[in-house]
Amino acid sequence: MNKGHLATTLVLSSALFTTASWAKDSVFVGHLVDFSGPTAYVSKPYGSGVRDALLWINQNGGINGTELEFETVDMAYKVPVAISNYKRWVARKNMVAMQGWGTADTEALISF
């Protein structure tokens, strides 16, 4: 191996180890869906697809090695259920995102 390749290998190796030390082990994503309410006929396949995508991401190494912890909640298109779960999720230190479902929960949560 010539000196150029050796230097490149050393630099890349140190960059990978440095990046890995900054990565979080996991982050949290809240997922609201209407599996049993008035929009369930549309929400069931969509919500299942979101859940399957999150599982697939984790099964394929997460995002830059960070696993996505997530909770899927059937809010049945009830705003109080969406609000209570949002408040519970926000209390977590590692929540990075929330996937809402509809207009009612989105409009209610804008004020938070």
C-alpha cells in the first residue's frame, strides 16, 4: 500500500469513528393514526405504511446508525387523544418528530 492510500485510509477511519461517537443510540418518533374512527377507511393503509417504513428503516441500520423508537397510537380522529399523546411524547428528551394524521389534530397541535 502506498503512503497516499495509507493516509487516506487513516483519515477516513478516524472520521468514521468520530462520527459514530456523535451519533445517538436512538431517537423517538410519535405516530398518530386513525385506525378506528371516521377516517379509518383511508388512514388504515396509510398508517400501516408509515409504521412499516419506520420498521424497515430500523431493520436496515436506522438513520446513520441511529435507531428510530416509535409509538403508533390509534387516535380515532379524536383531538383530545392526539393532544394527550403529544404532551406525553414531548416530555421525552429524545423526541425528534411526530407524524400526525388529519386536519383536526394538526390544527389543535399548532398552538403547542
